[in-house]
Amino acid sequence: MSFAPVDEQMATVTRGVVDLVVRGELEARLRESHTSGKPLRVKAGFDPTRPDLHLGHAVLLQKMRQFQDLGHTAILLVGEFTAMVGDPTGQNDLRPRLSRDDVRAAAKTYTEQAFKILDPARTELRSNAEWIDKLTPGEMVELMAKMTVSRMLERNDFGQRFADEKPIYQHEFLYPLLQGYDSVALDCDIELGGTDQLFNLLVGRDLMPKYGLRPQMVMTTPILEGTDAKLVNGKVAGKKMSKSADNYIGLMEEPLSMHRKIMQIDDDVIFRYFELLSARTNAELAALKEERAAGKSPMVIKALFAREIITRFHDEAKATEAAAEFARVYSGDAIPEDVAEHTLACEGPTLWIAKALSEAKLVSSTSDGKRMVEQGGVEVDQVRVTDAKLGLERGKRYLLRVGSKNRKFAYVTIKP
């Protein structure tokens, strides 16, 4: 097989990467692959603990796709067994355990959504139950004998729990070992993971030579910030994308919702999304940044990203429709067809406008709502309001709107 020059491959696969262990080894392995025509085996494991994915999950999948596009083999590993053990990463307490039925149900939708990014024809789909279920007690003991307790306590979460005298259960120590054993079973060249997975990935690198294999390279991708992130002192700052923080863009969301959320991303943050999720080349991104510096509208640039993402997870026609509907509704005076309905309770004769905005999830807090009203960024029944003490009367239904450039709507009914 013919591969692109090694320097071109390195420029592509290292874009947006945080940790790379070890760069020289990766260059050497790519050079070896280029000479022999044999693709590298690139693995990423996912514990299917939830059925729905968002763009934060897509960062790692996009990195796998880049390897695929360069001609290498992507191994999508479903952590069927490890999901039942429970990844202790970042946990201050024991993680709730899942049944195999729970895991298999989540894995079905997980893989379906993952193949919106990965090329199924060039993906090796595996489950670690294939080999872990077959380990004998003796083989499990042998695996445990290859790692010390002191090495495990180097993990921040384990070390902190030990210092705080919180319990650490023996099966939790098994998790990094089992994840590492996956790399042994699959004989990987590279393992990908989020930055929070670095310890687990390095365990795999440590174990492989003990089983007579060449150690895998380790690459970590960033944890994507949510749609409410800002640029602070030249760096993107904000909570990670998650459903609980309500700052996510789901892979299977409706096209208009995806377009609207992307257009709400801060003008200075959108290139973070491009770098981690776009299929555009480094040269194309550099040209786009130059256009932005020369005065190109950030709304136009965000619309380009929205079109790419919606086309990927839906299709080009849906992306075109979403852009047109967004322009009609959010750039004009039209009211969207999918405005959420909320029924709110109040203790007195009226409900404070700032509290109504907060409870309808149009703002992050009552103080944010009060500020938006005072700044003229709120409409009630399509009339701008600036009185931050305004009360909404019991028994009435109102149309609330927040923002001007990226407007958000909600119908609220105040209980009688």
C-alpha cells in the first residue's frame, strides 16, 4: 500500500494532540510502515456507559478517522468487560457498576453513532470480552503480578483517595490492567485516548514488553470545552462539553438545533472546534484563519463549521435547510417552530423575570438574567424589556426571547 510522506502524516495525526509518547518512536514506526506498505494498528477503546454521543466524544473518533484516511487500521474497541468493572478515572468514590445487558444496549447505539465518523469498511470492531472472558484465574494472577500497588497509587485519583482514607476496592485496580491487556491482545502500534486516560494508556505501553511485544505509542486528545467556553488570556477556558452542563452538541441532534448551537460558540473559540473536529487540512485551516484576520465575518466562519458537521452527521441537504431556517428565524423576526414550553410555579402574585429566564434555561443564573434584562437583551411577547424588577403574572403564558445575534426562545406559563 502507498502512504503519504511521513512528515505529512505526522503533521496530520499530531494536530491537536496533547500527549505523545514517544514522538521519535511514532516517526520511526510510520517510516517503517511507509517502507513495508503495512498499515499501523491504531486502537481507541470506549466503555459504552451511555447511549448518546456528543461532539466531545467525536474528538477522539475524528483522530482515528485521520489515521484511517492515511491508510492505517482503526480498531474501535468496545469495553464490554471493562465497562462492567467501571473506570475509576477522575472518581473520588466507587463508580456504580453496570450489568452486561446495560453495556450491550449502550454499545449498539454508541457504535452506530461512531460510524458517522469512522469508515466501517476500514474499522476493526472488537469487544474486550473476547479475551478477558477467557482469562483463567492463573492468567489473571499473572497479569496482576506485572504491576505494583505503588505504581497504581501514582494515579491522582487513587492517591487522593488513599490520602483521604477513602476506600479503594481491589477490582478498581484491575481496570487499568485490563485496559492495558487489551493492547496486548490486539498487538497495537498506537493507542488513543483523552487526556484523562493517560495513566491507563501508559499501563498498556508498560505491559506489552512483558508479553514479548513492542510497546505501543500513546497519544491523547484534549477534552473539548462546551459551547459556552471563552478565550481567556489567549487560552480557551470553560467546562468540558457535557449534558449535565447543558453545553453540548449531540451527534444525533436535529440539524437546526446543531446549527443554532454552533452559531452560539464564541467567535474566538470556533477555531478550537475546527482544529479538533474538522476534516479540513492544516493548510486549509491556516488560510481560513488568515481570512478571519483580514476581516471575514466570524458568523460566516461558524456557518462553514456548522455545514461540515451537519453534513457529516445528517447530510448536505439537511445542512442547507438548517442554514436557511437559521437565517430566516434567528437573523429576522420569525419565531422558531420548535420553541420549548415551560410551566413555572411562583410563590407570590408574579414571578420575577430573571428567575423565569433561569428556570426556562435561557440564561445560566438569575443574576445573568437580570444583567441581560438591564442590557436590553430580553424580549417578552416580542417587546423589549429593561425593567429588571418585572414580574410575570400568574395564569398567563409568555414568549420569552434572550439575545440578539444568537437568539434563544421559550414559552413560559405561570401557574395560577
